[in-house]
Amino acid sequence: MSAGQPTMKTRSAREIRALLFDLDGTLIDTIALILASMRHATHTVLGHTPPDDVLMRGVGVPLGTQMRAISAPHADELASAYRAHNWGIHDELIAEYPGVEEVLADLSARGMPMGIVTSKSRNVAVRGIGLFGIEKYVSVVVTADDTEKHKPEPDPLFRAAELLGVPLDECGYVGDSPYDMRAAISGGAVAVAALWGAFPAEEVLEPGPDFALRLPTEILELLDGDEERFRAGCAGSISL
């Protein structure tokens, strides 16, 4: 946790009555898709391609915000070029993380309410969700089109919790970006870092999540009571 951050109370996975998930980098592997689209957009509009770490730095916040960080004067052009290319190659480069289907099916069988909170636009999010049949496991999908404020603000998480009928402080939020973790922590959700996604582990852990997982299947182990093994502050469980 960064210096100056308030000390958060220790949370327990036993407090989780519902689960919210980020989409990109958490339930579906879109890293290659995003990177290819970013490279295309910047090369087309700017005539050059920034380093990959610059292109991927804003993944997890709305596209317009990402493009303004790359070049504010060209943000609209960049976003348009990105969307057109992304839509055309979407199904070729998208993949599901191993174990996600089994985890969602198990959680559904347990009666766990589930939802998705993503910074993608609704049409693109629904396309990715539908490609792998994820929609049958979740009853709520909150996208960048549904709230005025976006991650790292907690507003989208509050919206999803409201739709699920569960207080946000009784929800777990699983995400692979520091923006996900900041949104979860500031909203009072149990913050669960997904370390299999697009961001380096140290960046996802920096905001101070409650738990950190290396594999999707560890979600079930966490809920089954193996909390201390996955405690984000436990040096023995998380090696960077």
C-alpha cells in the first residue's frame, strides 16, 4: 500500500455474498487483441507506434481516456481507428483463460450472484461475453455506457451491486488492473487481484487489495476458506 493511504480493515472472503468480475484480462484474454488494435490506431493516426508498455498502460479505463493519455489532440481519431480495427479482428485474437468456464459453472451451482463490471462499451463487451457463453452465468453487466464516472471511481461497482441487490461491501470484485483494485477498495468491496491478466503483479498489488490470485481456479479455494494463503499482504503467498 502506498505511503499516505488510510489503513483498511482486514476483510474476509466469508463476507462475500456476491462476486463481480472485470472482463478484459480477468474472464477473457484480450491482451493480444488490445495491443494489435492500439498499434494499428497509433500507427494510422500518429504515424508512429509508442512502446507496448505505453499502449497498455491505460487498459482498464474507458477507451477515450486511454487515447487522451496517448495524444489528447488526436484522441477521437485514435479511438475511431481502434474501434474499427478491433471489431474486425475481434474473434481471431480473443481467448478465454483456462479454468474460467469451470469456475463460473461451479459458482453458479453454489447459487453465487455474479456480475461483470467493465470499462468497455456495451456492444464490444457483449460480443466478447457471448463468444464464450459467459452470459448464462452472470445476471448483471455494467459497461462504460452505464455510468457517468468510471473506474478507478467505484460508481460502476455500486451500480452492479445495486442491480444484484447486494450491498457493495458484501461483494468481491475480481480484476487484473490497479484501476480495478482502487475502485473496489474505495467502494468498500472485497478487492481480489487477478494476477493472470495484463498488468505486472506489483502494479495490481500497489493499491492494497485484500487477496491476490495467480489462477482463476483459486477463486474457489479462496471462497472455500483458504484465505491466508491468498492474503495479498502475505509475503509467503505472493512472490513478485
